[in-house]
Amino acid sequence: MSQKTDQWTSKLGFILAAAGSAIGLGAIWKLPYVAGTSGGGAFFIIFLLFTILLGLPLLLAEFTIGRHTQKEAVSAYRSIAPGSKWPWIGKLGVATSFLLLSFYSVVGGWIVVYLYRAFTMNIKGIAPDEFATMFEQTISNPYLAIFAHFIFILMTIIIVQGGVQKGIERSSKLMMPALFILFILIVLRSVTLDGAMEGVKFFLLPDFTSVTGETVLFALGQAFFSLSLGVSIMVTYSSYLKSKESLPRSAVSIVGLTIFISLLAGLAIFPAVFAFGLEPTEGPPLIFIVLPAVFSSIPFGNVFFILFMALLLFATLTSAFSLLEMVVASLTKNDPSKRKKSSWIAGIAIFVMGIPSALSYGVLADPVFFGLTFFDFLDFLVSNILLPLGALLIAIFVPLKINKKTLAAEIQQGSNMKMIWFHIWFNLVKYVIPVAISLAFLNVLGII
Ligand code: PHE
């Protein structure tokens, strides 16, 4: 059953797909909103630390499993540990992807709405706080929220069922750099607004007195979320990779890009938040309020607004494909004839699952679980529990089930990584990642 041949024709194809999965709403939408509600600078520093010390080694671990087995997630674990419960890591990844895409697609829908808005409205002269009202009015409309969520998931299904991701990934060669450039322009505008320095300080100057166990758990969740870790997507993607490519180099470039775009997102948002007298604690709607306000204050703002929303939609879709692909791959079990049907079934089920999240800014705005709305609850469950849990299991699995020599040989194929780096990596995976994640869990549970 290991239909392993569909290899990336080039290293670029793989990097583009993996980076496409990583870079998306995590760095651009989620980072500013979580940093805003979790105290700013200290959060960002902890996030950076986790991304480098835990995220990077874990990304390399997922790559290693994938390329070593040349199999998609569930079969990969099965082939390394046959007859055991370990393939459940893959199944947990499928379930997590399913839940994650259900609310991810709701935010994707907001982008669709804003793209439409960008074409049809004139943002010049609108006051910053009016954008907050505009968001509420738009998204609280239940029909619109559900319709937009539907359109986003529909786009995702259409591309995944046709198996044309490769084409899309190639276009990201153009779209991603364009998004970066546009972001740099926004940052330049944002940091030169009157009163912007307050925001730069808020985002970059750490105040560790405000750090709680929750801040740490959120930063951990954010690090995994923005690198697409803990759901074995990176296992599946690297399974198509030829052995002559360097895994460490690929991992470092993806982590570098993700950190860079997270930094840009924070520097685009917070200076403007403070300059316009908005609240950093706005939560998930944050970028949808702040960015239009920035665009309304620059020449050709409408054009930039359109461009930005289009590029953001693109970046979001490339992450959404990876999530739907994960679910579809588990349904088709590598039988291409089932691809179409599975994509539609999985996509529609995810659409239905996402409906309560889509309504969480309107008719379901009252808390339903643990004082959270459905949307916030699902986001919390996925980002801060399921992703770290998946990451913990992968970090336990790798040193336990794969022989150290085999790991060294796999990582060194196609790269000339020094042995010292290999040992550092191995120890980070074997000790630091499991201990850090367990401590974060125990702390939030109040056990330590
Ligand atoms: N990394 C993606 C983003 O930042 C989200 C994602 C998480 C995708 C986990 C796949 C798996 O938008």
C-alpha cells in the first residue's frame, strides 16, 4: 500500500508546501491577538524561545519520521512500531486537523468577506473605532458568517479534491514574497504613526511580572500552531521527499520565515493599535479592525487593502489544504480513486463542525464551555491542549522507537550537519520537549 512515488520534483516543491502549511493565520492573525490578550512583550519572547528550542527540533523530528518511512502519518507510525498503539499519534493528528480546520475556515471566511469589502467600500476617512463596529456588524450576521465559512471551505475542497495543490504551491513562489513585501510596507506605515512607539514597546519590551502559567501554555500552543506541528502534517509532507535533500536546512528556513512573519505581524498591528487608541485585547477580531484602519491612513489604501486581503487569503488557503489533506489522506488510504469523494465528505463534515464557531460572534456569543464561546473553546482545545499533546507524543516516540544511529543517518542524508548538532537535537527531543510540555500542562492544571 505504500504508494510512495509521488515525490516532490524538486526540493522547492517540498519547501513551498511545508512553508505554505506553516505560514498562515497562525503567524498573521493568531500571534497578534494572543500576544495582545497575554500581555505583549513577555509573551513574544517566550514564544520565540519555544519556537527555536522546541518547535525547530520537533519540526526536524517530524521530517525525519516522514522521510525515513516514506509514508503518510498513520502508516508511518505503523511501519516503525507495528502492532502497537503508536499509530494513534497519526489518528490524533487527523482528529486535531479536523477540529482545527473547522474554526480556521471561519476566520478564512472573514478574510473572504473583507476581500469583498475591500473591493466595494471606500475606506478613506473612516475612523479607527468604526472598523470595530464594522467587524461586529458584519460577522454577527449569522447568514453571512456561515456563508463566508462555506465559501472558504468550498475553495479548499475544490483544490484538494482535484489534487492540484502542486500548482498552487508553485504559485506561492510569487505570492509569499509579495505578502512579505506588502507586510513590510504596512510595518513602515504603522511604526511611523503618531504614538506608535507605545505599541512597539508593548510588543517587544518584556514585562515578566505579568507572566502566568497560561501565558506560557499559550506561547507553547502558538509555537506549535504557527509551525503546523503536533498533527503529523510535516510527517506526511516529508514522506514525499527524496533522500538527497537536507532536512535540517529545510527546517531552519521554515522556522526562520515563520519567526520573521510573526515579527512583521506584531510590528504591523501593535504600533497602530496604540496610535489609533484601540485595545490590544480585542481578541480574534484584532487584525480585522486594525489593518483596515492602517490602510485608510495611506495613499492608495484601498488598493493595498485589496492586495493584502488577497495575499492573506492565499496564505490561509495553503495552510487549509494541508489540514484537509491530512483528513483526506486518512480516508483514502492512498487509493486515488477515493480522493474526490473523501474530499467532499471530509470538507462538508468540517463545514458543519464549524457552524457553531461561525455563530460565536453573533447568536452564539454567550459562553458555552468554561466561560468561553464555542469558537474560543475550540481554539483553546486545539492550540493549547491537542497540539502540545501531539507534540509530546511525537517527542517521546522518536527516541524510543527509532534507533539513534538510524536517526543520525537519516538526518545526515543530504546534509552535512555536524554530530554535535545531532546530539543537541536528540537531547532536546528526548528530554527538553517532553519535560517542557509536561511542566506547562501540570502548571496550568494547578498541580505544580
Ligand atoms: N500553521 C498554520 C498557520 O499558521 C496552521 C496549522 C496548524 C496548519 C497546524 C496545519 C497544522 O496558519
